[in-house]
Amino acid sequence: MTTYHFVGIKGSGMSALAQILFDKGYKVQGSDIEKYFFTQKALEDAGIPIYPFSKDNIKPGLTVIAGNAFPDTHEEIQEALKLGLPVIRYHKFLGEFARKFTSIAVAGAHGKTSTTGLMAHVIGGAKPTSYLIGDGTGKGVKDAEYFVFEACEYRRHFLSYYPDYAIMTNIDFDHPDYFANIDDVFSAFQQMAMQVNKAIFAYGDDELLQKIQAKVPVVYYGFGEENDFQARNIKHTKNGTTFDVFVRNTFYGSFEIPLFGDHNVLNALGVIAVCQYENIDTEIVKERLLTFEGVKRRFTEKKMGTQIIIDDYAHHPTEIKATIHAARQKYPDREIVAIFQPHTFSRTQAFLNDFAQSLNEADSVYLCEIFGSARENHGKLSVKDLQERISGAQIIEEEDTSPLLKHENAVLIFMGAGDIQKFQLAYEKLLSNTLKK
């Protein structure tokens, strides 16, 4: 049996896929930079070896799965090609793997990870389900009938997938280092839609998704009355959100989720629609929605002293706004403090004014220096360009997070897709020491 070697195993999709193959009984190992990423904990818990990058890791008998952040010139990929080993890109491997199941791909500019996690949790309560979630979580279930996975539009990678079903949460302009404009993004989703085999479940209040053409039925969900699945009578409780679902204007059922924010109601609605289409018992759906504990780095919260500390992956203006609104719904009487680390120079440049507008919805704003990615590690602008556009915003350093201490009884949201966690950890350490005094 071959050993699968993952080049860039700490990537969120890569670590999830490694866990799936490990669960399926395959030998799995991988390599990456030595810096700590939250995705590696599950790999370490499973006993999957992680090596520092080196061409010496590549030996005969391996099948190499290459992360998309690494070019063909990477030393391990070069060595694998030299030895004549199979080298398969992550998205290509995933596309082939998904064909073995009734597959449900979750695509969209925002909400992919949360919706994938929710879909896997709900349908997994009824039928054996394997899943790959973009927070680095993957599970390969024995005799799985369903495979729920996140389908990312970046570089049109999701065009390697031919799923039975697709949930499309929205279309928005992002990844400005690759997509030229919103029309370019739409064309990618349109192409993806033509590859779906059974049905598409799309957010119907999104003007662009309303234009999607497909060879299969497109079922719309949303708040508007013209949707096939509509959420009405939305109410916030201290534990979450309740809402009624109408299918083509006929009452279908009342549901509750332990989450806040309109985006979470929409995610649940998409999941409910797929389950209804697949004849999953409605009572199981209700029960599983209630027991969903969320995914990693999506409104993950803890209480320390008088403060609520939230870790969130929000890195696009639309996501920042949704996260701040969800915090206001859950904690209407507390000050909302945003600590934001912009992710990539190209995205910060493209959305400079939009970031400012979204962050201004918080009561106080702190900014961390821009996080460059493996694709780009420098740019012409700095975080000061964003600071100038936000009323009262301060720049914060990992070495000194003490300004946050003054926000008693506040909700502190650490947001970003880079290494914002290091700022959060530094602050938690400081706060913990302060509380002990």
C-alpha cells in the first residue's frame, strides 16, 4: 500500500484530507514550515508524522499530494518528479475522491466552512458521512454514503469537482490577486454550476446567484418570498435563533440553531433544503441543528474575567460586518471591540475603504500589521493606510497588547486569516497574569 506524502500538510484543506485518508487506513505523512498552525493539532493527535520541508523526505513508494500554495519548483515536488513518483495537486485528488460517494460540495465567497461543518453534522446524524471542512477538520467514515466537502473558487480549483449536489452561499468579489473583477468570479461559479449532477441549492437573495444557469434544478433559499425555501419569523433567544421554514409558501417546520447572525440562519436553511431533497428525517435534522457546536475559528468564544474573547476567521469586509452583527445580537449590552489583522496586501488594497466601513461598525478598533501570504509577502501599503480611514483606530503589537485591558465587560473579536492567534494568545497570557494579581 502506498504512503501518501502531503507537501504543505498544515494547509486547512490538506490537513483535513490527510485525516480522511488516515481514517480510511492509509499510511499518511507530510511536511511543512516549522511555524505552529492550529490545523496541526488534529494531525499530531492522530500520530501523523510532520517533517520540516526537505527533499530527503521524498522516497520511492510515495504518492505525493501537493498543496496549492507551493509551485512545481518546490524542492520536494522536484525530487518526487525526479524519482518518477505520482504528484497530484490537492484539488485534483479531492475531485477524484469525491466521485466515490453521494457528494455535496459547498461553494461561495463567504460561509463555506460553517455551512460545510453544519451540513456534515446534520446529514451525518442520519447516514454515514465523511467530510472535509476548511478549518482543517476531516473525517473518513467507514462505509460512508455521503461526502460533504468545501469547494474553493480560488484559482478556479473547484472546477476539478463534479459533485452530485452543490450549495452556493453567495458570490462576492474576493481573491483580487487572481480574479479580475466580479464578472470573472461569476464566470467561475457559472462553470462550476454546469458540473453539478443532481441539484444546486443557492442563496436566492443574491442577485448574481439568481442568474446561474445549470443542467440540473436550481433550488433557491433565503429570506425573500420568491425563494423555494424561505425563513420567516426569525427570533433571537438567549441560546441562539429560532425560525420557521416555508417550502414554496407552505409551512414545513420550526427550527432552532445555537448560533446568532442572519448568515447562520441562511447556512441552516441551505442544509435543511438539501436534507429535504434527500428525504432525511426532519426530526433528525431539527435535533442535529440544535447540537452543532460550530467549526474552528468561526465565532469561537471564551470568557476571561469580565471580557468575552472571540476568535474568528473573518478576512473580507462582508464577513467582518456579519461577525460584528452576530456579536451585537448575542451581546447587545456590551462594547464590541474589533482586533483585525488584514490578510494579503492585494486584498487590503482592493478593499481598503470597504474594510474601514465594516470595522467602523465596532465600538473600538485595533489593527495589526498586514499578514503577507505564501503568494505575496510585501506590498506598497501598510496598516496605517487603513488606520487613517477608521475613526479612533489604534495599531497594536504582539509585544504589547495592554491597551485591550481597559475594555472591561467588552466583547473582543480577534479577526483575520493570517496569524492573528498570536496576538490573541499574547493578550490572553497578559490578561491571565493580570487576573491573578
